[in-house]
Amino acid sequence: PLSNSQLDSMCSCGVSWVLGYNLSILCAFVGLRIPDSGCYYLRKAMALLGPIQRTVSRRKSSSLFWTTLKLAVLNNYAFVLRECSLDTHNVTSNMKILLRSTAEADEQQLDPIDAINFQRSLDILNMNDIVAAAA
């Protein structure tokens, strides 16, 4: 496999993280569908999503597309962490802050369906945190 620096050198436009993101989604999907080797693929997805989440979070943009992308990356990263039985608190906190700031923005707001779906994801993740804390 090619390293991130090798992929970046092949494409100077810096889209290697996009390829990594798509690969992480595939790994997560395979990990959820194949019980025997699921943990291996979920951990691969987590290893890919961590650096991507940090890369996307560091970039500043007022673009509604970029905000939606950030929320999608955080959402997927949180669910992979949850499937690996790892703490999702930091990721979901960042997601809540971003979702709230987008809702409070005067000019650009998320599509209402996207906002509802991201909020549902947060509700599911928070419900699991409550159940885990009670146990």
C-alpha cells in the first residue's frame, strides 16, 4: 500500500485524504458485515479516519459544503469508535459544537434534513453513552 506522502506526491491537489475517507467508509462497512474479521476492518477504518478527522477539522472555511463534510467525518468517526468500544465523547462534543454553531449562523445553515440526521446520530451516540455509564 502507498503511504499518505506517496499519495500526496502523486496528486498535488491534496485529495489523498478524500481517497482515505472513502476507503475508511468501505472498511467500516465491511467490518460491520463480516463478523469474523470485523474488528480488523473497523480498526483499519478508525486508523484512516483519525488523521482525516484532524485534517478536516483544522481547515477553516465558511463553506456550507465544508461544514457538512466536517460533520460527516465526525459522525462516521464516532460510530467507528463506538463499534470498537472506544470513547466517543470528544468527537461527539466537537460535532455538537459544530452543529450548534451552524444552526446559529445567520447566513448559511445546513439543509434541514442533514441537520435532523446529524442530530439523530448524536442522539444515538448519547443514548449509548448513557447506557454504558449506567452499567
